[in-house]
Amino acid sequence: MTTRLRLASFPHVSYLPQFIAQALGYFADEGLAVSLTPHAGDWVALLAAPGAHAVELIVGNIWFALRPSPGASRLLPVAHAMQQSRFMLYRGPGLRQPFDWRQLEGAVVLIASEVPTPWIAFREALQRQGLSLDRVRAVTGYPARDAAAALARGEADFALLGIEDGLRHGFDEAAALADTIGPVPWSVYLTGASELAAHAPVYRAFQRAIGRALADIQQRESAELAELAAPWFPNLDQPTATRIIDRYRALDAWPATPDLVPEHLARWHDAMVRWGLLREPVDWQPLLRFIDDPAA
């Protein structure tokens, strides 16, 4: 018997595990018919999709599961997708000297912020580099496309963009946030708590398929991975897709297994509390119950 699952996500190469699992038939091997739907709305609508029964699964930051929500509609992680921030600082035209974080003092930095987490990661990186936000002319509220266009026109010194946006435009990379803040559960596959309780074996099967895809990502060449994912990125040429995957791999962006690492979750939780994305500390240990315990 085949179980149908609907998975919605923003259209990012960073979610490569789902595309590899689909392309190589790993979901089908587990008796799952998974439909992959790109999400075109905002993050609030994406969060609401499982509760509205529009989809069974979404991909997003672990923050989605840490946010306060009613019990039945609470989101829980079922598999890890990406263990590093995908956001980079890119330089504007004419800035080519070796980068030092002190160069941000007095500089205009555009923060692409369709979701709040890049802004939080940027603030965390500043603190770890010993910089005060008061000394950086950071501007939030830019959609990625607008931030990239403004940087290209020379209207800012730097922009914080996802890897795909930076490489598509050929911007010069200054620094990766991941190199400063370290591994965090940046992207996880999430479903509703009541859905997980009712259909745990289905989500265990989904987790196994993602695990196989993660193993392939560790072993296969980037060009092959780009070719497998190509049907979901018709507007992305293969050389650019390969470079994007290469950059993610250089960051060690994809975990080797679908498990979460408690130390990584704790680090990111503390940063979200420190910068106000979480109003107060949350007991995150229950989030590990399913994802890290095969008997759950």
C-alpha cells in the first residue's frame, strides 16, 4: 500500500536531500508517494500549511518547532535537512581587498530577510567577531531579489544573501556565517504533532529515505547531484547548480544522517533567546524524541 505525503518548501537547492530521495526512488522504496511543492508565499503561510491540512510536511528552521503553539498544531522534526546557515556576506562592486569583519564598521549591509533567522544568525556572528551592531549600518526588510539588485547597483557595501542568490549574480563572497556560528539545525523536515502521533511508521519511512539521500550527497559528485535535482530547478543551468552544490559541500552543509545533534540545537536555541526570536528559553529536549530514537 502506498501512502501519499505532500511536502512544501521554499525553492532552495539547500533542500537537496528531498530532491535526491525523489529522483532515486527512495521514497517509493519506502511505500511513499511524496509530492514536492514549491512554496511561493511567506513563512507564516508555510507554517500554517500542516495545520490547515494543505500538506503533511514542510521544511524550515528548527525555530518553527520551538515557537509557542497549541499542542495539536505544534510542529515536530522528523528528519534533519541542513546543518549550517546558508547565508553569506557578499561584497559590492569595487570591494576586493581581503575581508576582515572590522570592515563592516560603518558599512551599509543589506539583510535579505524573508524569514527572521538570517538576521538572528548575522547578529550572532557579529557578537562572536567582537563587533557591536551599533557600528554596522545594517538594513533589514529586503527580499533577496531586491537586496541582490541593490548590491549590484552599488547601493550597499555588503549584502547577506543565500548561496543560490549570491552565485547566480556572480557576487564576490566575503564571509560565510556558518564559519563563525558553527553547525546549527538550520533546516529540518517538520510535521504536526498529532499527525506524527497518528502515523509514526510513515514518518519513520520518510526519515529512512532522507537518510539514504544524505548518504548519497556525501558520496556522489556535485555535477551528478545537480543533474538529479535539475527537474526541480528548470531556470538554473547545470554549471551554476554544480557550483552551488560545491559551495554547500565546502560548508559541510548537509548532515551525514537525519539525526539532530543536541549540542548544535542548544547553541542555536541560545542564540535565538539572546536576540529575541524566542521570548524565553524552551525545553527543546522533547524535539529529539522521535528524530533520534528509532523506538519512538
